[in-house]
Amino acid sequence: MSRPALAPPVPPSPGDSLLAVATSDLHWLDGGPRDDFRAPEGDRLKAECEALAPLVKRTRARVILLGDVADFWRAEERSVCPAHFADLAAVANIPDDAFSRPVMWCRGNHDARMRLSLLAAILRDRFVIVRDCDVGGWHFEHGDRFDPNPGVWRKVGKGACKALAWIGGVISPRAEDWLSAKASAVEGLGRYGDADCYQEAALRLAKERGLRGVCLGHTHRAAYVEREGVAYTNCGTWAEDGWTLWWASGSVTRFKG
């Protein structure tokens, strides 16, 4: 039996416009419930996408997948089945102009090997695979580059990381950005998976760049923290937390079927 239609999300205040909607860490191919398309959970993503579509189309909001959509390091790439493509098609159909405003797929550590060539031809032009993206003063990325990796980077030290970041800037802005993140991670005392470490690094990045905030996935812990005029948001996981919505007013809300 199909799920009943969901009511679309309601703006936090009258006239507020949606900037972006994102979800993270679906982890297809890990053998979990999302890979069993006979389960009742199978219709949930489609119902959520259909409920989000009218609002996204009206406001021309950006749709973002924040990484670890599938576990390509756990399974052969050929294991992506038609049912997974159907889910991606549901996501691609949220915006009505997906060919001019494609869904942004920010790579995570589990789907870093994802290639558009793996998608059905009809979907390839409706997604753009990137490392990160910026929308309305918010920065979006999966967040694995903030892993503290204490065994290596703590030995190098914060000062050395910053020096390497300066040298990296001579090579390319991307190298400088990555090494700066490592410096922030070393400074934000913590271990891999420690949500506070990612929060501190993200808030520092937002402040340094003059952003409204930074949104990550990766930790599997939904969060919203605001400090000194900048914000850190974490999408958590699709299974537990659904979708996160960013509004022009600065509000952040959740939507789950």
C-alpha cells in the first residue's frame, strides 16, 4: 500500500522564501532498510520529494544531497539497482527546472567514487557532482575533510597546518582550503566522530569567510548551533532526520514524512 500524500512544509513566517533543502547520509548499498524496497519505508522518500516539489518550484530553491548517498566502498558499483535510480529520479523531479538548476550532489567519503556515468542517461544532466557549494550565504559540504585524524595531523600541529595552507594557496585555492580545514580540526580538540569537533571547525570557517553559516552531514548527528552571528547546521541522516530547510529569514527547519 502506498503512503498517503504528505502536506508540504510550512514557512516559519508568512512570506518567507525557501533558499535550499538538503538531506545527507542515506547510505544505500550498506545492507540496511533503504536497500529493501519491499519495506514500507520504501515509499517515504518519494512522498517527501512530492511534498517538497511545489515549494521548491515556487521559490526556485536549491536541492542538495550532502554526501554518503551510497556506500561505493562497500559494494560494487554495479549493485546500484533500478529502485535506487527511481529514488534519484524522485529527487531530480523536486525542481521543475532541473536541467537549468540541477540537484547538487556533494561528495562524501563513502560516495567519493560516484560518477555521473553510473546514472541512467535521463538523470545525468539533472545532477552536478561537486565537493561543496554555496547558497544564500550558507556553505554546504559533507564534512569529512574536518576529520581530526589525530594520529597524523596532531603530530604536525596547528601552526604547521596553517603554514602548509599558505604554501598550498600558492599551488591552488582548493589545496589551501583543505589544509585550512585540517588546521581547524586540529585546533577543535576532539576525535573522529566527535560532533563538537566538527561544530567548532564549521563555526570557525563561517566566521573567517563572512558566511551566515555552514551545513555538514557526515557525523550522523542532526544539530543547529548559533554563535556570534554565525550558525552550524548538521543534516544528520535521512533515515532519522529527513530533510533540512534553509529560509531567507535565516530560520532552519526540518521536514520528515
